[in-house]
Amino acid sequence: MNVLLVEDEPRVADFIDRGLRAESHGVTVAQNGGDGIDLAKTGDFDVIILDLMLPDMHGYDVCQRLRQSGQHTPILMLTAMDAVEDKIKGIKIGADDYLTKPFDFDELLVRIEALVRRSRNFTQRSNVLTVGDLELDRELLEVTRGGEPIKLTAKELAILELLMSSPGRVFSRTRILNQVWGYSEDPLTNVVDVYIARLRRKIDTKEREPLIETVRGHGYRLKASA
């Protein structure tokens, strides 16, 4: 998982950060609500752990702003407030789960894993993905561009499906490694770059507008406006 942790208390943030990294999950820490909102909107996260008592704004406001902006990433609220009405309020404004401090790390891990699993299970999957004149049939495992068939290997097909699932969204090399090969972060491998180059040779021919873009320092994306 790639986790966004919005927590201003250093001791708690470090405890969660170290625990999640020990389980091979990626963690980005924001120490206030404003940074948390910016990161959530621009980053590539599977789940958000959100503390309620932040220095610049209340966690409720962070959650509400994210939901109003169209962000659907699962949110687990983390707080010392354990009143039932607080939990109900959090759920009503868009949180997916609520955990009170102090907490057991194993429970936190199980809860966020369950949120991510439910989120992935309920994501609507169309049989055919279409971006411009590029089409991928998930059932037949066929790819065409402008009506012309394109032969891809299993890994090339998996990468293309990932990119086509969210046109315009930047996918980091680490995310692609994890989704397609099941690897955790490995800075020594260039396998993603090699396969992207192969895809470009097959998808972005000289006669057609390039669709696969490199976002330097971040990863790859498929043009959303194609």
C-alpha cells in the first residue's frame, strides 16, 4: 500500500511510519491539514490516515474538503476523541473508519488493509477501456489503436491497463513495480523503464500522437485529453 499519514505529533507519526515501512508499505507524512490536502490531491495513495487534532485545521475539515473535491481515497480517522457522536460525525462527513488513541498497531494495520481491499473490490471495472483511439478489452485481452490490433506481452498489457485505468494520473515506478510484478521498492531495477519503452514502440508509432508521457521525477501517465 501507499499510505498518506496526516499527523502532527512526531512520536505517533514515527511509530506509524516505522511500523508500516516494516510491512513494506510506502508512507508519506504530512504534519498539518493544508499539506495533507495538497498531497492527497496530487499524490497516488491507497489510503489516508488522518489525525483530527491538527495545528492549522480540524481533521473533520480536511476530510470534508477532500470529499468535496471528488477525492474517494479511503480515510481512517485517528484521534483521542472516543465519544460515539464524534465517530458518527466523522463517518457522516466522509470518513471510512475511526480508530481511537491509544491503539494497537496490528489493529491499525488490519483496518487500513480492509479499507483498501474494500475500495479495490468495489471499484467499477468496465470490460473495455478507451482513451482516444486506444482500446483495451479486459475480457478478450486485446488492444487496438485506430482499429488496428496491437500484440502485447502479459506484462505490457498489465502496465497499459494500469495507465488506462486513470488517464492523466501519474503512476510512480514503485507503484507500477508493485502492481504489475508484486515487488516492493527496488531503486536498482530499471525494468519499468524498459517495459515502458517497449510499450511506446508499439502504441506510440510515428504516425500517431504519443499517449504515454514521462513525468520526470515522478513516473508515467497516459494523456487524459487524447
